[in-house]
Amino acid sequence: MVCISAVMATTVIAGLCLPASAQIVIPSTSGGAQIQQNDLQALQNRIQRQQFQQQQQQYRAQDRVIVQQPPPVVPQVRPSCQTQIIGSTAVSTCR
């Protein structure tokens, strides 16, 4: 009796975690609500898979958020040119 109550509680909690379109309905047999171990494991796997998928959707939504960053400040170097006049010719020397 305790085992059946625990299984029923697990089923109800699992049903609340699932969206309405993905609820699992476990039919009761005439001998009582006896769930095979494989069925319980399949239910747990399905719930874990759905929780994983929901977590991945949240991560993707966070990744899609675009944060505007200010453009980087890049110092500009101006060439320092000197013009020398040698005779009648102007010579520019830039560093």
C-alpha cells in the first residue's frame, strides 16, 4: 500500500511538471494501480529529457540576447613629419 501511494504521488508530481499537452496518463488495471519498474523508469527518463530540453531552450534564449557594447577606443597615431629645406629642395622626413 505504501509503495502504491509513493508511485501515485510520483505520478501526480510528474504530471504537474509536464505541460498539458505532454501529460502521461497511466491506466489503472482491475487489480489496482500497479506500475511496472520499466514504466516508472520510462516516465522518469521522459521527465528528465523534457527538463533538459527546457533548460537548453532557456540557455538559447539567453544566448540570443544581444548586449550593445561601446565601440573600442583606439588611439590614433599621427605621423610626425618634418620638412627641411636643403638648398632649393624641400625634403620631408616622417617617422
